[in-house]
Amino acid sequence: MHWQYLQKPHGSRVFQALSRAQKGLSPQASSAGLNIHEEAATHEAIESAYEHGVDISSHKPHRFIPGAIDNADRIYAMTETQKRRVVKEFPNARGKVTPLLESIGAEGDIYDPFGKGLRDYQNCAQQIWVAVDKLATQLQRQEPVRVR
């Protein structure tokens, strides 16, 4: 199985770490962005990911491309707006893309902390960590993952 996370390298790396170490799964996960701000992960992103035991220091952002849709079983957006944009720009993504929080039965969005302080990055990382842990648990139990 292959999952694509929009915007956050933290999400894909956390998912791989949690699903392998704690859940006994071996999926592939990657990240891509709709808007690329930098050529590397920011210091704040690296530090907030490291606090969760995830190393994204070598991460190089890349843009979401049509081929990613064909290769992905599921695509997790951080926000409802991202989901709508992906479906608008890539109609073949319909049915594969869902906001991460929605996929675990929660409401709301995980907002991009780009340009903000370390605390905002830490809050974002914590949201991703909790959501991805729940998602990996759902997958381990073979529970349906919500996609609308």
C-alpha cells in the first residue's frame, strides 16, 4: 500500500515509523506539497519532528504531481481546502483524497505553520502524530478508513 501526505514530511515519516514499530505494518508513505515554500525543511519543522523521534533533516520538498495519484492507494490532505484543490486540479484523485483528521473520525484541519514560530510547528507535529497513530491503528485492525 502507498499513501501520499500533502504538505508535511512529518506525516509520512511518522506513519512509517509508527506503523512499522508499533503496528506491524509495512506501508510506503511519501509527502508532496501543492505550494512549495522552501528548498529544504525549515529549522522549526526539523526540530518539532525530532521531538517525536523523526528525522526530516534531509527532506527536500517536492510538488504534488499527477503520477502520485496513480501510485497512491490513499492521499491524506492536511485541510479540507487542500482536498478540494487536489480534486479540482486532479479529478482522478476523487475517492482517494481525504483530510487526515476526517479519516480518523475527527473534525478540523491541520494548518500549515510555515512562517510561524516553533510553538506552531510543535502543535502541528503533535496533531499529526496523534492522527497518524490513530490511522495506523485503524489499518492494523482492518477498520475502514473514511474517504468521501
